[in-house]
Amino acid sequence: MKHYVAIFVEDEIGEWRAIFPDVPGCEARGFCVDDVMFSATSALHCYLEQNGSLPSPPMDMADIPCMEKWLAENQIDPSKAVVSMVPLHA
């Protein structure tokens, strides 16, 4: 089973958004971290069904500190973000 790095950020009204740095256009939302984790897993599966494939191999969590430009472009403050691995269920 593959896992993809997701960055979870809370918005101004308290909802959470999951963004996948190496899966452009694949995002998920939820009311809490548990909700967004479930939604993120579903979003990966839907992306795979619609596009036929996902980037391979998935990035490593150790690469995140090197992503300053991507974080800035996506308006993500790393000190307020939650980083996790999201499983891709086949």
C-alpha cells in the first residue's frame, strides 16, 4: 500500500483542508482532522480513478522542509500545519 504526504491546514472558520504536494489538484476538506483524513483518503482514490495513476514514488516526509516555495504559493504556515501520510487504498 502506498502512502502520500498530505499537509492539513485549518482555515479561518475552523474547517480543515488537506493538500497533497505531489498530487496537484487533489485536495480534501473536513470539519476536524479525523474528517479531513477520511476525505483525503477518498480524494486520493477518486484522483486515481479519474486519472488512471498517481505520482510514483510518493515523496518522503523529509522533503517537506525543502518545499518553501510550494508552501508559500499555497499560503501554508508550517508552524500551523499538520503533516501526515495518507494511505491509498486500492
